[in-house]
Amino acid sequence: MVDITVRVNGATHAGSVEPRMTLSDFLRDDLDLTGTHVGCEHGACGACTVIVDGRAVRSCLMLAVQAAGSEVTTIEGLAPEGTLGPLQQAMRDSHSFQCGFCTPGFVMQASAFLSAHPDAGEQEIREALSGNICRCTGYQSIIDGVLLAARRGREA
Amino acid sequence: MTQIAAERYTGASVKRSEDPRILTGGGRYVADVKLPGMLHAAFVRSPLAHARVLAVDVSAARALPGVVAVLTGAELEAMTVPGPDPLLALMGGGGPTPEYTLLATDKVRFAGDPVAIVVAESRYLAEDGCELVEVDYADLPPVVSAGLALDAGSPPVFANLGDNIVGPHKRSEFGDVAGTFAAADRVAEFHIDVHRHQNVPMEGRGCIVSHDADSGIVTVHAATQSVHITRMGVAMRLGIEQDKVRVLAGDIGGSFGLKIGVSREELAVAAASRAVGRPVKWVEDRSENLSASGHAREESFDVRAAVSKDGDLLGLDVKMVIDTGAYPVMGTMVPAIIEMMLPGPYKLAALGFESTAVTTNKASYVAYRGPWASETFVRERVLDLLAKDLGLDPLEIRLRNVAPRTDPPFTMITGRPLVGVTTKESLERVAHAVDIPAFRRRQAEERARGRYLGIGLATFIEGAPGPRSPEGPSGPMGLEFMRLRLAEDGVVTLFTGQMPHGQSHQTTLAQIAADEFGVPFEQVRVVVGDSDVVPFGLTGGSRSATMTGGVTLHGARQLKAKVLEFASHLMEASARDLEIVDGEVLVRGDPDSAMTVAEVARQAASGQFGSDVDPDLAVEASYDGGEGGWSGGSHCAIVEVDVETGMVKVERYVAAEDCGALINPAVVEGQIRGGIAQGIGAVLLERSAYDQDGNYQSATFMDYLLPTACDIPRIEIEHLETVPLDADVNFRGVGEGGMIVAPPTVVNAIEDALTPFGVRIYEQHLPPARILELIAASTPA
């Protein structure tokens, strides 16, 4: 077992983990942050995306020990409890999702992308989200949500 | 927060009540549930398609610290009651019944077949335990295709059957088949294949089962389309009464038909939990999901079409073979639906149909969004092939053959009336939207520049729920039930057997109830997912818009009448003079008399009434579907085929759909787009592939390719609303149509693009390599 300290959603967590434990399992099982979903366990679907030190990463492909000393943001940390952040609100307004399983990954991926590319257009957004799989929507409503958030961000 | 100012919620794109939780990580999916003392299961699975199991050595696994139990097929067999798949038992398959166990005992029947279950303190340890289980196999010849399965000499997958036929050959004729073919100007013949592909919900299967030794109650946390079907299956296999099983479900991460029943693995987890006396959790990983959860389609069709020289489709004679894989669940039921639906919205006057269902050493056939969809693929492909041969335009041949809308309605040759079907209108609507003549001009110009564009058109109807049947609703697809209650806080609570997994029922049913009862949308609560609390039901078959929409509307009306009757005693007015507006009961025209529904409910709960007053503000409602009706529509795709690489790009996609009255347009459009995306994926990307030895080739997302945001275009949707058939309920289902009609739409467009090469397409899966093969093998026109 390895002792690690990780800052998650602004709070410091100390834990003792097996070296083989993935970051997604650490977040879900040890920290009870079950908003991060595991969709494929091989880095292909993006459902487990979280933000580590400002970058979107697949938490199923990262070991918990690799996150030691890092700052991690999960879907639970995106907006104060009981509220929706601007991206989440825009996605709700756009009826972006259906079953909700891929949702946290899309929200985190889009959030990281929009912070770096606030002026992105549709094609750039599609490419940025092309590593996240949604089986319900056909993507258009998700893209519309991100475009709406970007527009509102520019107008604000 | 009242979000819309409209008079009615029904018909408006009300924002989903599901979204605040799913957008913040607050959804609760089965993998998120933790119970005290919970253990984790993993399965040892067969690496071989067909083999005898000689020995299973679990001693090393049992000795591993952290492993609590390892159960073999034989041990599990001793703890459970034998029988066919519970869904098959419920729905009735009709064919011979294979005998098998939850985990393989004497032999394994597909690569991925579960052989043993390891239960440990963590999933990591359970998988470590699986690594230590040693199974000795003796290879048997694998039956990896329907062709092999039909060969009487093939080794039987199930010893008790003697051969590999699970749906015996059957032929039906409607109309004068022989006469029609004898008199036709032409008879064309085609062999058409639909490939094996699969549901792939982003959340796979999973469950947590606990067993209370004192009460004997088994509690299942399930990812299911019906808590009641899961309850039935668990009770059957554990050999206990249904009321000893409680099934709970929270959010479900998609399904598309996969989770309509209860799988062998889930039943094995239930038995294992009872054996170890602790809660056991199993959540399948993606490789299990892709290789072992089940696959769909894989059907072949020998088609003869009788046609006049002017393009009248006079008769079809179709021979179908379906590969149901191992462990039949529902594949044997599909041919009868395909037979019934084959005429579609057309005047077809003669149909011969025969089918055989076989079992093979591949994963089981499972329901996937429009399980009978191949009837539309075959028919719409055949129409384009005939149009090409006759020099007709694809729109022209369809308009020529569409049944007219008459009163009484035209009846399909297979027996169901085409009541309220708007195929002609939807065809004209999409044709107008894309401007086919303008496209043809552009197509010619681009071809001259070496770019190959194509346009494809296809149309479908879907019994969602279908026209009222003279026999009335029956079986699991029969009556829909709902309990409704006005709670003391003024909330109208709906208890429904629907188990939404993306369909937004918490929003759409609340819209209908809010309008009908007279409260704000936020004052309606939809309760799902507890078999002790909700009435029987299932989400599937695109039935909930009509059936659950209908029971919500009528149930809310009944509850309102009951509340007004009770309020009439409080308000000393006749119930006839009372109304409910925006959550308040009042005497019509007298705002000063208003009393909130919460106050009425609190008074009712106080219990100070005579025996002539009924203060129980709850009702139990049922609904038979009213006049029912068809959903349907026509789709059009414009594609570009790169003849150098074989890549296909869908440039434009337009759908004109008629699902009657829309409850929530954004939800409807989401269903349509999602289905189309799956249909585009099925044609361009997805295939559940086996090699000749029955090894599964598509067990990761690097091998089973799903469409991404770069593969699916913006989808334009136009809504038609049929003439109402019912006084109140004209909502019709829209869950499956996109997936039913997108494959022929896209394939028709690809063939059109390749017209200069003389390519004819008789299959559904067209990845780049196949496109190049088709071009290479073609004879340029």
C-alpha cells in the first residue's frame, strides 16, 4: 500500500492505496465521488474524464498514486452544491443528455476545452469532444450546449 | 421555479427534471450503490467457442486471501432452479427449449460463456481469483454461422435438441402468392444480409444482490428496463415467491433493449449472494459487455419480388434465417414480427414468408432498438434495387406503392389497418426539404469533378403502440398501470412501472399530469424503480408515450375528480362547480374560495369525516392504449463516398417524423437523433465480429467502433402530426424509428453515390474496406 495525498475539489484527502488502483476507483470507492463514471476501462469512451492540474485526463488510465500531490476536479466540484455552473446550465437548456452516464465525462472535457478555447466554433468543439462517446443523443444537443455556453461566456 | 409561461406543459420542450442531478454527478447508477459488508464478483469465462468442460480447479482461487467464495457451474446448479431464460419463459418463444445452467457445467457454448463466479472483498481481488481458476477444456467443432447450424451434421450446441434449430421452419402466405408471381411482369431475386451488431449502452449490465436470512427477502439493486421482470426472473431461478424479492433501480445508463430481461450472470450473482450471506456486487466491464452481454440482428433474407413494368410492387416472397447465438433469449420471437411488418406502409397484395431460427456458438441474440428492423431494411433496399432496374426514381417508386389514406383504412396484407399513417406526406416533406432536383444537378456537377455524392430515401412505420387490436391488449405488452396520490405537501405523486433509462419519463409524465390535474410541473413527482411500490410495467417497445402517457392523463383525471369530490365537502359546493387551477381548488369564478391542493390533502389526512366521505386521495388507474396508432416517417441522407479510401461522410440528414402529438419536442428529437446515430454507426462502423473459430474480434472500443461527434451530422427534423385518433391520447412512441430506418437510408445513399460504378448493395455493413471491395468488384455502368 502507498500513502498518498490528493487535493480533490478543493479539499485535501489522505489515503492509502494499492499501487494498481486507478484514479477512477480511488475517487469512486475511497472518496465516494461516484459522479465520475467508468465506461470502458481502456481510455476510449471518456466517461471517466476528470481535470488533473488543469488538464482533462482519463481517470481509468491514471493510477491513484500518479495523482499524489495533484489538484483534481471532478464533476462534483464544478459548481457549488445545489447549483449548476454556466456550462451545466447551458447543457440543461439545450437538452444535451439522456441517460446521463457519459455526462460527467463530457462536462469535464468540455469544461477544460472551453477554458482554453472560449471562442471555439462548432467543428473545433466536435473534434475536442470526439474522444467522448455518447450512445443516446447523436451528439448534436451536446454540441449545442457547449456552443451556448461559449456564446453566453462571450456575452457576459 | 416555474420555467415556462405557456398555458400547457404538454407540447412544450420543458427542461428535464433529471438534469440537475445528472449534470452534477448526483445520478445514482447501480455501480454507485454500496451496501455494508458488500463483496464483489467477477466471472471466469470461456476462451473457447465450443468445448467440453473436463475439470474446473478452484482450489488456488479459494486459497487467495480476500477471496470469499468461488462457485462452479455445478455448485450453482445445485442452488438454483433450472429453466429457460426468464424473458423467453414470460414472452413465449414457441420453439424447442434448450436445457442449460446459469454457469457452464458440461460444456461452454461461446467465447465469454461464464464458467465460475469468484466473490471477493474487492473487484481487484475477485479478478485475481479468476486468474487462478484452472479449467480443462476439450475442443468441440464450433458452429459459427447460420449456414453451419442449418447443416444437419453440425454438432448440436444443446444436447437435448439433437440439432441446432431453435425456431423450426415455418411458412405463411398472405394473399395469392403463386398467382401474383405467375402474373407479374418481372420477378427479381436478391440475397440480403444484415450483420451482427450490438446495443452498447455506456453503462453495461450490473447488479447488487443481498439476502436477509431472517426474512428470506432478497433485495436486488438492478440496471434493468423493468424491476418486475427482474423480480420474476430472480424468484424463478432462486425458487422463492415473487414477494420475497424486492428489486430497486436508480438511474440507468442506457440499454436500448439489452436490459429488458435478467441475465445469467445477474442470476448467478443472486444465487452467490444467498450462498455467502453477504451483499454481492457485479458490474460488467466493457470487454464483458462487448463479448458476452448479447448481440443483435445477424439475419439473412432470400427475397423474390414480383413487380410490374411500371414499378408496382405486387408481391414479396421472403425466406429468413436468424442466428440467435447461444442461450436463446428472444431471437426466436423476431421472425413473426418481421413477417407482420414486412408490407410496411405499402399496398403489397401478396406476401410469402418463411423463417428458421438457429442456435450457434456466439453470444445470445438480445433485443436491440427495433429488433424487427430488418423488415424495413429489406423492403427499402429492395425498392431501390427495383427502381434502379426499372429506371425509376426512388421517390417515385415509393409514392407509387404507398397505400392511400382511406376510410376505412387500408389494411396491410398481414392484417393490421394502416390507421392514420402519413407515409406519403412524410416522403413529400423530406423530398421537398432536400430539393431532390437541385441535388441531382449538384451530384452531376460533382461527379464530373470526381466527387461521388449520393442521396438515399427510406420510410418506415412502427407499431408504437400500433392500431387497436380486436383482441385487446394482452401479456406483458398489455394494459399499463399507474397509482396516483395527492400528498399532504400538495405534490401529485405518480407511481409507474416504467423504468426510464434515458427517455425522460420523470419530465414527460409530470408534464401530462400537471396539465390534467392542474398543478405546476414542479408539483408532480414520478416514482420509479421499486418493485414493492410501483405497479407492473416495463420500458421498451416504444410503448410508453401512448401507454404511460395515456394512463397518466386518465389517472390524473380520476385523481382530480376524487379530490374535487372530497373538496366539495370542505367547500360546501358541488364538485361540478369546482376546478383546480395552478395548484388551487376553487369554486369556478370565485377566486376568494381558493384553497391549495396541499390544504385539501392535509384536511383529508386529518380523518374527521363521516362514512359518506372518501378522504383517500389516491387512485389506481389502468389504460388499454385507446385507439393506439402508428408512428412513422421518412428519412433522407446525402452522403459523399471517397472512392479512393472508401470513407463515407454523411453530409446531410433530414427526417420527417409523425409520432402524433408531441409531449416534449426536445425529448422526441433526442430520441430520433439518437436512433439515427446508432443506425449510421451500424452501417459505417459497428460489427460484432467472430473469426472462423468463434473467437470474438470486437471486445474493445478499439475494435467495436462507435460513432463520435465527428461522424454524426446535424440532423434536421420535421414533425408531422396525424389527424387525432383518440379524444385525449394521441402521443405515440418514437424510441425505435431512427434506428429502424437510418440503415436503409444511408445504404441507399451510398449505392446512389456509387451508381457510376454499377455497384449494387445487398448488405448493411459498409466500412471503408468493404466499399473499396464493392467498387473493385463492380462493373461500371
